[in-house]
Amino acid sequence: MNAIIDPVRRQVSDLHQELVRYGLVVWTAGNVSARVPGEDLLVIKPSGVSYEELTPQNMIVCDLDGNVVEGEHAPSSDTAAHAYVYRHLPEVGGVVHTHSTYACAWAARGEAVPCVLTAMADEFGAEIPVGPFALIGDDSIGRGVVDTLKGHRSPAVLMQNHGVFTIGKDARAAVKAAVMCEDVARTVHLSRQLGEPLPIAQADIDSLNFRYQNVYGQPQAQ
């Protein structure tokens, strides 16, 4: 089992440093988790531990009900939310939560970020939606994330008065979505200081998203 879990521990630990590098978190806030391939397990950061103290060894292994399976620390306070997402969206391999500044400003207003940039059409294929207000500690946040994103193109949701949750096929994809969410939230905010952003036609959003998701980048090895 360690041969399966250890690479996930290492990846989750390393990806937390990307949240710091891109300025998406402060102090000990925020978290990354990853599903353990082939197992009903997830790996997530410990609660309240400084980012500079995170290591593969102190990542926490939990089951998909949020119960600790392996680890010496209490898991993130958002573990129940992450576990709910994994239970109800089997295609998701990674979940990220941040309190990034500009995205949180939209969340505080309860306002979706409109899809007015080609980069948004590429990554999100739609507006970044707003999920309901929910208290931390149980699976209420996870329920809001799933209810908002199920059937939606966007891998990111702004939970009202709270912050960003993103999903991905793996943890790296979820981190990328969190980085891009903050980037476009900032740009669209600045655009609105100058006037009303110009909309992009839905057909063009569809075309841009299809190209980016299916054509962009290097061909995958067979």
C-alpha cells in the first residue's frame, strides 16, 4: 500500500507550495487533496500546520468519509468537504481550496465571474459560478461544491462569503484551476473599473473551450 500512497503524499505536499508561489493562500489557510488511485482514500494536509513545515511524511491519509487512516496530526478542517466531493464525483482526482484575494472579493459579493476572456473560455468554458453559503466543519461545503459544479463546465466555484474550491482529474489540474481562477478574477475586476466588459458569444466560448481541452498542447503518447 505504501508504494501507492507515498507518491500521492509527495505530490500533495509539493503542490501546496504552488499555492504559496502563486499567492493564493496566507498563513495556514487553504488545502490540496488527492484521491489515492484504486483506493477509497484521499491524502490531504494537516490542520493548522505552516506551509514551510509541510512534508510528504506529515500529509494525512483519510477514507472517503473523512476518517483518518494514517497520520499523526488532525486533518484539514475542510476534509469532510473534500471527502464529499470524492464520494459524489468519481471522476475527480484532486480538490483544492484557497482564499485568494480577487476571487474571494467576488465570493463576498456572491457574484459569478463572467466569461469575458478567451483564457476563461479555454480553462472554464463558462462563468465561474457561485455556490451557497455553508459553515465549515461538516460536509455542507462539499454538498454546495458538488451541487454547483455537477454538469457545469467550470472546475472552479466561488463559495459565497468564503472562497474558492476547484476540482480536477488530478490534484495538479485542480491547482491549475485555482491559479487560473484568481488570475481571471483579478483581470475581470480591473476591467470593470474601466467599464462594462464585452461579452463573448456562446458559440465562440464553446469553440475556444473545445480547442483548448482537445487540441492545445503536445500530443499524448499512445
